[in-house]
Amino acid sequence: MREMMKWLVVGALMVLLSACGGGGTPQNDGDDSNGTTADTTPPTFTSPTTVTVAENQTNALTLQATDASTPITYSMSGGDGSSFTVDSVTGVVTFNTAPDYEIKTSYTFTATVTDAQGNSATQSVTVAISDVDEIAPTFTSPTTVTVAENQTNALTLQATDASRPITYSMSGGDSSSFTVDSATGVVTFETAPDFETKDAYGFTAKATDAVGNEATQDITIHISDLPEGQAPKKTGQTKSYDASGTEVTDGSIKDDGFYQKGIAPSYTRDDANNIVTDHITGLQWQDDANVSTVTKLWLTQTNYDICRGQNGQTQDTSKCTDTSGDTAVTYCSSLTLGGFADWRLPSIDELMYIADRSKRNPAIDTSYFTNVVSSYYWSSTTVVGNEGGAWDVGFGDGNGDWYYKSNSHYVRCVRDGQ
């Protein structure tokens, strides 16, 4: 009986040990050592599958994911993965070499994110490349111009570009002798030039577009001599202003308003014949109603097309000065006014000479010149180095400029007087 009880106790202990896993510790079948369920859920990507970036920059995108088990690490493979570097901690993806749209327009790779438990997820990523303007501005203003001595107007820089606005600047050569308006391109002399002192100036102009593309152009400005004994006329400008339009009175800006050189204008008007006489130059000017209504081409369209070799025409530069036909030159040569038939189209120097900088819209003395439009009037002067263009004067502000000879402008004729 005692022996039987002994075996019953031993059997009971063995059953108990078996229930406890043989070592006295309960089994957890799929639980972790702390009795919690193991993480088997992979991370979830929250970053986009497609992004677009501009060419010529190395930033691509930042991979992002969420997961209960941190930290998470990022990697990439396949496709164009070798073109990138990924920061395994932050997920920042950068190009090894900045992309060029003209070479390759998109890249793909497989992104992988892995959590602390080894669970991973993948995502296909496409990086599209957008084209960036890489074309520099194109200068349309001439490389060589001629201006009369004793005046501060030089030229207006002009350029075209797809990315606006364009900013103008200058450097080198005689650039310190000029001021350029960075927005409008208007170039003026710091001090009015003197032919007897210096007859030519040079500098390098630069045009920069909105995305930083640059173009340069070498500019030469020739100074023309005024006839000896002809005194320069006052321009009419009596005040000086800085680039922002603020009046400057300390003499720091050296312009016509500061120097007040030249002699006062002297005109008389013949109302019966509609002629204005300039008693400084001796020139007589047409001032009938036609001055404010008649516009003419500098060249006929056919001669302009031949001059330029365009619209199917064979180029012949001799046509660049062939003013036959219905043009400004023939209009003046055919004019009879006040009994005179020797009228002609004025030169740029002559036309500039009647502009009055103390006035605006129109920039002329309207007590004598009663017929005028605040617009452009042709001169007979061809642009040096650009035979398809001619000089004109805008009587809105009195500035000289140039236009292609195929344009229509107003006409004011002149004669040499008695």
C-alpha cells in the first residue's frame, strides 16, 4: 500500500511538470518573452509614388513611412537606383549627378522601408524631370551707334527672351562713362561727350533673364561733330533726378539739368505759311496740320524685304537706302509749303535739336510748334551697322531711338532756310 502511494505521487508530479513545459514555466506559443504578441506588420509608405523636379538640381524627394516599430530604415534598388543616393535614416533621396532634361526626362526605382522587427515594404517611385529655360537672351539693339556731341543720350539696350523680366548691365571699356537703367536698358552719358576730346566709346552690355541666363554684346558709340561755330542749344532740362525719380539737388548727378550748357532756343512762327524758323541753326520746319496726321514708311515693304533678304526676296543691301515709293523721304521731297519746294527729311541731329526736355507729351515748345503728336518722328539717318534701321525721335519725352525701316512713323520736314 505504501509503495502504491509513492508511485501515485511521482505520477502526479510528472503530469504537473509536463503541463508546465518540463521546467516549471508556462508555454506562450507565438507570444514574445514578455507575453505580448510579436510585430509582424510591415511599414506603410506615405511619400508619393511620382514627383516632378526641375533639371540641373540634385534634390529629388524624401521617402516617408509610418510603423509601430522604430527606427525604420530606407533603401532603394532596381531601375535607375544607381543614379541616386538615399539617406537610410532620413529617407532623403538625391541625384548623384544633376539631371538634364535633354538627356533623360524621368527616372524610376524601387524604394524599400524596413522596421525594427525586420518587416519591410516596397514602393515603385518615378521622378519626372521638368525642362528649365537654358536659352540666353538675344540682343536686338545695334552693336554700333552714332550720337551727336554735347548731349547725354547714348542708346537703348534691347533684348528678347522667353523668361521675363530682362535686367541690363554693362562692364569693361568705357562703361564708367555711362549709366544704364537696369529695367529699361536706357544708356546715358555721365557727362555729355565732346567730339574734340573723344570720338568713340566702347563697353560690354549684358542682358540677364529671370532664371539667370546671360548674353553679352560689345557696343561701340561713335561721337559725331557738330558743325563748327554752331553753338549747342540748351536741352530744356533744368532739374536732375535719380533712378527712382527723386529730384537731386546736391550736384551728384552730372546731366543737362546740372550743367545748363548751351544757348537758349530762339524761334519764330509764320502762321500764314505754317513754318517755324530756328534762328540758331537757320533751319525752317514744317508745322502744318499734316505734321500731326501723316505717317510714312522709311522703306516700302518690298524694298525692306529685299534689304533684309526675307519673304522670298534675294538680299540686296543697296535697297536698304532706296527710299523710292511712298516713303518719308519722298513725302518731304515732294512737299510744297510756304512757296518752298526744297523740303527734306531731317537728320537725327537736326530732329533732336528741336526737342525740349523741360516738357513732356509733347517734348517740344508748343508755343511755336503747334502741330505735334507725342509719338515717333522719322529722321533720315540710318543706324550704323544695321542698315535695316533708322533713327527717330519720340516727342513724348524727346529721346532718340531707332526702329526698323518697315515701320510707319510721323514726318516733320525741314529746309535749310535763307
